[in-house]
Amino acid sequence: MDEKNVTLTVPAEPEFARSVRMMASTLAVCCDMSVEDVEDVRMIAEEGFVYTCATAPERVGVSFSLAGDAMSMDFDLGGQDPDDESIELVEVLLSAVCDVFSVSEDGRVLHLVKRAGDAHGE
């Protein structure tokens, strides 16, 4: 599959988390991911949304990239540092489920990657 890119922008309000989850899971299906991987992608998208909202953006911008058996999500972060206590569990979940979980050096982008299949040595 050639790389495909999709961008979604929603208000940084809890009721829009579902839109991000649903878009992510729909795109994961396009990558021929298994049912388990699609569920992981849904969780990653929701936790990425929560993390992003903790940085106080006005809107949440998400760029999805699909390439072969992998999907990446880049969330545009707001200008506020998240309260460590409010996102501690989010960071634990993202670290456990994502193949890549990182924040850019300038603190402006949350980068998450999920690869199809046995990425964590299961």
C-alpha cells in the first residue's frame, strides 16, 4: 500500500473523542489490521485525544498516516504542559499498546504508531 494520509480536526471537548476513535478504527481496517489491532488503535486514538486535551489546545488536530501494515497518528499539542498526575495512566497505556510513543523535542506533537500483528513479541 502506498502511504495514505488523512487529517481530522475536532474541538478539544470530550464529546468529540468518539469521532477520533471511530476515524482511527475505520482507517485501521484499511490497513487490514486484525480485530485485536483495530481495538488497540481505538484505545490509542482515545488516549492520544485525552493526552492532547491535557495540553489545553482549542482544537485537536490529528494526522493519520497509513503505510502497509502500520498506522501512525500525530496529535497537535496545545501550549500547556500536561499535569503529570492527570496523564500518568494515559502514558502507561500508550507505552504498553503503541509500538512508538513519543513527544517531539519541541513538545508540539504527540507521535503514536501501531503496527499490525506481533509487534510486542506476543
